[in-house]
Amino acid sequence: MLPTIMKRVKGRYWVVAVAIGIGVASATGCATESLKPAPTMTPEQVKSNADKSFERLKQEEKNRAVGSEAVSY
């Protein structure tokens, strides 16, 4: 296949060589990029976040109970 490509460019081997080089370099560059690890949370952080969310839920529930008397649909 490569000789066919070389004949088509009519002696401009450097064009094909540059194109192949760019292709190989881009494929290699993407393949060697390492993934960053996901941030980990400690059990204390998870518990703290859950407690805060629960408190917000309770507050919203209180606000709805108070607001439901005044609002009619």
C-alpha cells in the first residue's frame, strides 16, 4: 500500500513521510497520556456532607409546611 501512495504523490516522499509521522505522533501522544485519579473522600467527609444535606432537607420540609398554609393552587 505504501508504494502505491508513494507513486501517487509523484516523488514527494517527504509529504507522505510527514503525514505518517504526524499520525504516529498524535496516536502515540494520546495513548501515553495518563488518567488522573479521582479525588477520594474520607468517611468523615462523607458523613459531614450527608449530615449537611439532611439538615437542608429538614429545613426545606419545615419551610414547605409553613408555606403550604398561605399558598393555594
